[in-house]
Amino acid sequence: MSVNDKLAFAWRVGAGFSMNQAFWYALFAGVAWCLFYWLLRDRFRRRRIGREDPTRSQVRRELLCSLRSIAIFGLVTLGVVYAALGGWTRVYMRVNEYGWGWFALSLVVMVITHDAYFYWTHRLMHHRWFYRWFHRTHHLSTSPTPWAAYAFSPAEAFVQAGIGPLVVFTIPTHPAAFSLFMIWQIAFNVLGHCGYEIFPRWFLRSPLGVLLNSVTHHGQHHETFQANYSLYFNVWDRLMGTNHKSYEERFDAASRGESA
């Protein structure tokens, strides 16, 4: 395959990846928006985490920034595909090369790797040297909506997309497994920005609640601009002592319907 053929193929895959991400983003964010901000708004009102109702301009900004981020994800994918065509990555195409056991386990490895990657890059982007250029755009929404899931600055979008190269250059990765991982991460991302606590009161004191983050966890991060840096799991925040001191109290209030 010539260089031009590789670039053309990589371009098509990158564009397809962006369209795929746009679909899942629109689906998950759209469903969450319809449920929490329309159909079930009155039922969940007292479980609201943010203190301000979103404005049209906020939603428009979140949507446009997210679409820009998705386009950047496509550009990074273009580079990854070109590298894969050159044999520089650990991407494989036939499941039987590593078996279904590794296919399933690789999903777990990707999620754990992403959780660590997100925590440390996220925490770094809150440093005063980087915040303005990388993370400020995302924090313009102090009461985020589901549409804020990918509302990054261009610089942060490249950082967030970095999980792709990190994975495919270090572990054997089947494209289908990576696609499933990307569906998982956008679903959890939308949930973390939905603005309403959906978990029951007992959740935080259960083994599941010790492991997983609640909606309140990231919602409180958007309010305070500090603490609660982790994505899926509460492990890194617990290890590094970066859970907000009032996280449990805030979760209890939201889960009891006392936020309003």
C-alpha cells in the first residue's frame, strides 16, 4: 500500500470514527437530556446537583465544543490508523490471534488504564500553568448538562484523545474491543455530567459505591474547581486524598432529594 493509499484509508477511518462518536454522543446525551431536563424533570428536581439552570447559550457552547472535540478525535485516529498500517502499533484484526479471553480482558485493561490516565492528566490540567490553556473551557459550565461530556478546548481534546495512542501502542488491541471501550467511556462521561444524582442513598456505603464514582462526585468538581479528579473509579481520589471533604455529605443530600 502506497503512502497516498495509507493516508486515504486513514482519513476514511478517522472520519468514520468521528461520525461514530458523534452518533453515540448524540444518543446518550440526547436521551439523558430528554429524561432529566424534560420528561422526568419534576420527579428528579430535588436530586439536582447543580445550583443553576442551564441557559441556551451554555447548551449551545457545550454542544459546539463537543462537536469540535469529536473532530479532533478523528484527526488523532487518522494518525493512529496510519501508524497501524505501518505496523508500528499493537492493533490486530483477527480475534483468534489472542482469543476471546484477551478480547474481554483487554476491555478491562483499557478502562483501568483510562481511569489512571484521566486522573493524572486531569489533575495536571488544573495546575495554574496549564488550566487556562487546557481545562478552562470545560469548567465554563459550573452546572454542566449531558452535552458537556466532550466540551473541551482544542488542547484538552488532544489530551483526552491521547488514551487511544497510549492503548494501541502498549497492549494488543482489536478495533472492535476499542470501539466497545469508547461506547463505555462516553456513556459514563454523559452520566457524570447529567446533573442529577441517580444512585440510591445506600450506594456510597456499598462496595460498589466505594469503587465507582457517583454523579455527585463529578458535579461537585464542576462547582468547586478542585478535588474529585477521577473518572470511573474512586480509587485514585482515595489513594491521593483528593476526594472533596464534603463529598459524602453532598451525595447524601442529593440522593435523599434534599439538593433543591
